[in-house]
Amino acid sequence: MNRAFSRKKDKTWMHMPEALSKHYIPYNAKFLGSTEVEQPKGTEVVRDAVRKLKFARHIKKSEGQKIPKVELQISIYGVKILEPKTKEVQHNCQLHRISFCADDKTDKRIFTFICKDSESNKHLCYVFDSEKCAEEITLTIGQAFDLAYRKFLESGGKDVETRKQIAGLQKRIQDLETENMELKNKVQDLENQLRITQVSTSPVGSVTPKSPSTDIFDMIPFSPISPQSSTPTRNGTQPPPIPSRSTEIKRDLFGAEPFDPFNCGAGDFPPDIQSKLDEMQEGFKMGLTLEGTVFCLDPLDSRC
């Protein structure tokens, strides 16, 4: 199945993909607040959260407090909640952490989504009031999630398992190099013992022609350091130096360094990058429930 989602209801996305992948879609809304919920999905879960925050809004309204206005910026990077005038980011919800999004069918102004907090790992339900765009905003978040999932597979996501396998192979190579060095040391010890035995058994005063020393297998030992004169030349000049690899590190869409098998460390990938990829894989695997319709993602394991 080539599509990122399988949908029970046929939905038509609201925007051109480039608008969400290269820019963002802005919306204005009133922010009723956020509250912790026990589950990452469920109509009853968000219904209780909306009821709780609506009640808190009525209390604040009776005290003369106004509901704060916010600007939502939706893109494949996430849902940003900003102060409209200063553009200060109040919350930044990454899409792979959003598991449920819905607009209230009984109150057309209300929409909500559940997002897992990046620091506490608690599930928080965010509730908003939009006079005309509640349903459109939920669809826009769904479209952004779809595009982000596809982009994740195209960049780092499909290489998660491959990277782990290569890291394991690198560790195996390192172990083999250590074992090889130990064997070389043992061979060198045997050569020294053989040389001492030959000297002690040779007649006094006899002179034997000097020849390159060999190991017990009659092989000339390999020297990792070759004389400078043995370096092949062309027209009496030294060959050009091997160009050094660029030190500039580019990063992909999700902040991870692109994998380069010729420029790796001795061990595994940096823990922060690997854990970020694992977290995103699990988040996208959970999927997004939108407007009560379950969007089931294709198994990520089959893509890696």
C-alpha cells in the first residue's frame, strides 16, 4: 500500500503540499488551555477535557478575564502556538507526538488535539475556539501529519534498521581488528623465539648471508609503515595528496545528520540522534485519529 494513511472516510486535503512542506498555514483562534489526559486517543477523553476547560473558561469570563488569542502555524514541522503580536512561541507540538485531533460536532467552534509532552512525556489535550475554521484546522493538521510521515520515510525513517545493522557490523569489524592485532603479536613472539634458537645453534664464526626476516610461515612480515622511497612516483614527482573530506555537516528535515558509511565513528550513532529517530518511528507508527476516523499507518517495519 503506497499511501501513508488508510481512511474509513474519503477526505480531500485543504492545501497544496508545498504550502505545508516549504511554508506554514496560519490560523487565528482563542486558546482555552491544555489539560493532562490519561489516554493518547479517544472521543470520551477529549470530551471530558473540553468540558473541563469550558467550565474553567466560564469562571474566568465571570471574573472579567478574556480568553487569550493565539496564532497557529501548521506545517510538516509541527503545530506552533504563538502570541499573535509578538510572535513568541508558547507551545511547539511536533506532529509525531500528536495522536488525536477532532472538532466538536455539537459546538462547531471548538477543536482539540492530544499531544505527548516532550519533557514530561504526559499526554496533554489542547482546546481551541475558532469561529469559522475549526473543521478546516483539524483537516490541515491531518494533512501535515500525512506529509510529515512520508517525508520521514524518505529521509531518516527508512534507514533506522539499516543504521542499526551497520552499527553492529562496525562493532564486529572493531572486534576483528583487535583480535587480528593480538594474533600479530603472538606471531611476532614466535618469530623472536625462532630467531634466538637459530642464533644459539649456528657454528661460532660462521657468517650467513643476510636476507629479509620471515615469519614461521616463511612470509615476510607486513610493515604498516613503508619507506618513503617505495612510494610510486610519476615523472619523478610525488602523487597528489588524497583530498580530505569536507567537514561541513548538513542536516536533514528532522535535524539528524545524514548517514555516511565512510565518515562514521567507531561505535553506534550518537544517542541523541538514534533516540530521536526511534521516538519518531514509534510516534508515526501509533498513527493519528482525526475527527473520530482512525487513520492507520502502514507498518514502518516493512519500510525500514
